[in-house]
Amino acid sequence: MGLNIKDSETHELVRELAQLNDTSLTATVKEAVREKLERDRAQRDAQSLKKTRHELFAEFSALAAPLFRDGRTGNELINDLYDEETGLPK
């Protein structure tokens, strides 16, 4: 098994990073790839969660929407939650 990198800039960058961290070229490449994979996976997972939240909100909205189609305004709906005299929740 082997990896043959023929790009001089890549070789130089890996060499410089290995020297800064006092590690071998192999260890440097392994660590750099591992860190990049972790970042990319975390980003992918975060995007996946956003989609899931959006989908859940859309489902909730679809379920709740019929409950608010009785002709009352938003203010009327909110006012129905509270006692007129005390202002406390009913």
C-alpha cells in the first residue's frame, strides 16, 4: 500500500508541517487528513440536523395550521389564553 504524491507544493507543505510538529511525513499526512475528515463530518452532520429541524418544523406547521383556521385573528387567539380581568392565564 502506498501513496505517491507528485506535486512539489504538496511535498513542501507536508515537509514544513512535519518539521513544525516534529513528526514524520506519514504521521503529518495522517493527522492532517484525520482532522479534515472530522471537520467535514461535523459540517455534514450539522447540515443534516438543520434539514431535520426544518422538516420537523414543516411537519408541525402542517399539523397545527388547521387549528388556526377558525377565522380568529392572532390577537384574538392570544387574548383567549388570558383572563380579561386579571391578565392571568385561563
